[in-house]
Amino acid sequence: MSDTHEHSVSFVRTESIAERDPPYAASGPVKWMRDNLFATPANSVLTLVSLYFIYLILTATLPWILNGLWNTSSLAECRQVLDGAVGACFSVLTERWNQLLFGFQYPNELYWRPTLALVLFFVAAAPVLFFDLPRKLLIFTALYPFIAYYLIWGGALAVPFVALGGCIAGGFIYQRFVAGSFALGFFGGVVAALVFWYVGGMLIPENANGTAMMTAVPSRDLGGFMLNMMLGVTCVSLSIPLGIALALGRQSSMPLIKWICVVFIEFIRGVPLITLLFVASVMLAYFFPPESQVDLFLRVVIMITMFSAAYIAEVIRGGLAALPKGQYEAADSLGLDYPQAMRLIILPQALKISIPGIVNVAVGLFKDTTLVSVISMFDLVGMIRGPILASTEWNGVYWELLGFAALLFFVVCYGISQYSQWLERRLATDHR
């Protein structure tokens, strides 16, 4: 009995069995390829066909890239060194990199100024793009446009100070009267800023640039990829708030404001950007006072901003239309007036929904900045088509220059796309 009872007691393991690795076919690269590349017969065929085309592309381009030359002084010397072999002439990049990035007229000794402005741009954009950072950094973000202007253009220090003073005056008037009337506060702020800028501009002496702390650089000397970056950042930054105002105006219950916004949006969206750029180059100066000399860069910024704002307005209007009516009713039930309801409840949700569309417009706008080359502004593409290919040393070099331009635009646009996807995941815009 004792033996039977002793053997009937269940065995209890005192130590857990060590974990074993999953089967090789159920994890790692094999599983990934099985799930993503060879999940079905059709997927397997498409994968093999794609690999074949990739092989053809690589076999054609890799020898050309790997045999490239970086230290010759002309295309003829490149061909002489290659002696019939396949290879790229990357020497044009090493010799003309400064013109591709900064244009051919920006002073060489001042390259540090736009470079510093670019570095400070990432610092200024960080608290806006990544909202976990301290809000105190937004002070530098607000000051950055005036700092960047002085770094790139130089000239009289009073100019950015007057511009900053006008913005402060307009903001003060807006805060003072917005509680009574949003329209009164907005238009009062605009008028105060314009008056301050006009009076301040009259007080700046005409020869102020001669005694400036930093050498003045006119806008006609800007060029290269720097010009594309300046136009892209400036126009996107200005078109988003203008697009929001147009979208809200199109949904306004006031017929005059509504139809002004409708006519503006539909007209701008119906006209090609290249036409607006010709208008900016030839005709826009006639809309300003006769004695004023409106810079071409400013005229182009105005037209590109208007063009982009019209498309962003439609994107945001779609976000507003996607919100359920209960959100508007909830704002009314809380006793919020129109500006408070838009700022606290409606616009935050509509902008989250509109993130993909806004990013799509921003990427398209940044690529469209290359169209300024048709109005004799030497951006990156303008530099390639004009001074570089017109020179006898590099006449005939196309793939190397255009590939370099494509790489720069791809890096910027891909970075914008990846940030937007991260922002969508962070804000959970899928309404789960």
C-alpha cells in the first residue's frame, strides 16, 4: 500500500523549462519573405519579375556609378580618362557644388550665413514639429524669421527690428480687441502692423545699408538649392494659416465673405502656377505704389503662397466637413463663441484629419519651386539649365547634375512624408 501510494503522487517540477527558439521557418527572414514576397503564387511571380527588373537596373547603373570620376576639370577630360569605359563624370559636382547650393552670385565668403540660417531653422522648427519639447522654445521660433532674414540678406539691422515691431504691435491690438469682436481684433491688428511698418520704413535712412553690420546681399544674388528651400519653407509657413482662413471664410454665413473666398479659391485653383509666376514677374509690380520697388523674391512668395493656400483651403474644408455635427453642437452647448469653438474644438480635429492632404500639398509646393527658373530665378534647376550647362567645360553633363538635384529633393520630400506618418500615428487620426 505504501508503495502504491508513493507512486500515485503527481510530480511537480520545481524549475520551468527553458524557452526554445521558434523554428527557423516560423521567424526571421524566412517568415518575412514567406508572408510578404511569396505568400501566394501570384505574389511569387510578381516578386521574381520585380527582382529581374531590379537586376537589370543595377547592372546598368552600378558600373556607371562605381567608375565615376570626381577630380577632373571638364567633361572632355572625364572622357579622356575613361577612354571609352562606362563611368559618370561626378567632377561637375565637386567643382560646381557651391553654385548648385548657393547660386553663382552669392559671395563665397558669406556662405556661412545661409548655412547658419539652415541650422537655426531646425532649432526653430523643433518645438513646432515635436510638441513634447518645452514651450519656451517657441520664443526663438517666433524670432527666427527675422534672424534668418538678417543672416541671408544682411543690410541694415533696423529692417528686421521694424518688421518685428510691426508684428508685436499687430498682436497687441489683436489681443486687445479680439474679446469684443474677432473681426475687429483681426483687422485692427493688420492695420496696426501696416502703419508701424510704414512709419518705421520712413524712418530708416536710405544709406543704412552702407553702415550695416553685415554686407547686404540683394535677392537677385540668391540661387541654387538655397532658393528652393527659402521659397518652400516661407510659402508653406504662410499658406497654412491663409488656407485655414479661406476654408473658414468659405463656410461663413456672411454671403460677402463666403463668395470672396469661393471666387478666390476657384480662380487660383483654375490657373496654372507657371502663369501666376509670370504675373508675379511682369504684372504684380503694377499693383503697388509707383515709387515702391517690390523685390522679385517677395512677388514670387506672394503668388506661390496664394496658389498653395487655395489648395490647402480645400483640404481643410474637407476636414471640417468630415467632423460630425455633434462637435459643433457640443461647442454651442458649452457656451463657446465662434473663435473659441474653432480654436479649442473644431480646428484641432479638422487639422488632424487633414494632415495627409496638407503634407501632399506641401510636398507638391516644394517641388513646384523649380518653376521659378522660367522667370530667370536661378534655383537648383535654373543653375543646371543655365550657367553650368552653358559653360564649355560641362556642356553635355546631364545625368550627374539632374540625379544630384533629384537626390536633394527626394531627401527633403521623404523626410516630410516620414514626419507626417509619425505625426498621424502620434495623434491617432484613424478614429479608433
